Amino acid sequence: PIKPLQKQALRKIIIDAGNGGEDLGASGRYSTEKDISLSIALKLEQMLRDEVPDVETYMTRRTDIFDPVTRKAQIANREKGDLFVCIHVNSGGGDIKHSEFIGYREVTRYKGKGKKRKAYKARVKEYRYWTTPNPAKGTETFIYGVGKSDAAKAALSENEDMYLDSVSAKELKDFNPNDPAKMMIINMKTQTYFQRSANLALTIEEEFQKVGRISREAKQRQKGIWVLQAVAMPAVLVETGFISNPEEEDYLNSEDGQREICEALVRSLKRYKYSLEKQMSASGGNNGLGK
């Protein structure tokens, strides 16, 4: 059956809590990324249900289980989400090593062998060594890099429900995915999804800045976030803070910190939804791309 025109700009958000199960993710002094990501994702789901009840949410995991990113992409595409939001926690790496010259000390050394071996005094430099936690802190939001557009097109080709008018849908239904007419639409959607992902990433970082978080900006990433280009929808990955920084680890584990993070994300998603509705209104109720 031919699907009707999509009436609502944003119907369903897929929320992905990063890592899980045996995949701990980054670790801090007393907590792990998988647990923080799930806690924040569950709070975000509930807050969206309370504040944006006309938008459905779907969690890729609700418990401490592990799914590979390929499975997560399959879940998101199966559920036909309009937006994929992936929650993660960052790490700046291990402690930073420091050293300080504190002076000289005298030591006894030897030269020569056998009967010719003689002791002598030498002055050597002496240092003090210590470590401090990595100071990296703040948020950053990623989208897939422009170099990944072919993978994004493939995801659209394999998972696409066109949501076109009935005439166009009927004409395109039996087309080969490589057919120029269908590829033209897929190319348009790829570009549109990329732009929407970028706009949302910028909005998220703006909202984090408003509550006093340090923003490390919205970024494209060419490697390491396969799932973002494997889902047939706009997608962002939010690094909510640095677990390697003790101050941030406390914040990420606190009720107040998690609530503040979710409130910033909900405000961002409301702005994103409003921008889509404005576009649909300007185009007569249908943006021509469905999602």
C-alpha cells in the first residue's frame, strides 16, 4: 500500500544509550560510560514524553546489554525514526605526568675495572614527579563527515520509505536503487539529512553554553562513528562531558547534572522540531522529503 503524506514534521526520535554490557566505554575513578549514558538516555526519554507528547521515542536499549553498532543501526531503521540521538561520555585519556627540577645531589660513581677501578663524586640533577587528572572538559556534538555521504546514501537506498505523493511513489516503487530518478531523491535526502544533523548539533552546543557548559563545538568526524551514517535519518552523537575529569565525572553522575544535560537536549529538540514545522508550513504542509 502507498503511504500517505507525512503530516507531522517530527514523529519519532530514536535514543541510543552508548556502549552497554561488556562494552564499558570510557571509565572514570568510580563510574563507567555505559552506565552514565543509559541513565541520561532514560531521563531524556521521560522528559521528552512529558514535554513533547506528540513525538514518539524509542530506546535502542533500556538495560545493561551490548548491541554492536550494526544492530543499533538496524533497530533505528526498522523503527523508521525521524531522528537518531546517540548519548555518550567523553574521555581525555589518562592522567598527565609532570616533573620539576628541584636541584642537584651528590652521588658516588665508579670508573675503570679491576685494580684500576676508582670511586669519584658526581653531581646529578634531581626531579620531583607527580600526576594530575586530564583537565579536558565540556561537551561536543558530532555528525557524520561529508566523506561518509556514500554510506549514508546506501542506508537510504536500503531502508527508504519514500513518503511521496501517490503518483510519484507508484512510479518509483519498482525502480532499481541505482535508477537516476530514485538516486536523485536519495541524493536530495542525504544532503537534507546532513544539513539537519548539522543544524541540530549547533543548536545542542548553543543550549549547553547557555547553562554554563564549556562547548567544544559541533564537529564532523570522518572516522569512528559508523552508526551515524548507517541510519536512514538525521543523526547526532552527543558527548555529554569528560569522565576522565574528576569534577566532570561527579557532574555526570549527579541528578542535577543529568537533569541539566537533558533539559538542554530537550530545548534543542524543541527548536529542531519547530524549525521543521516552519519549513513544512512554508512548503504547504509537506517538505517533499518526508523526514
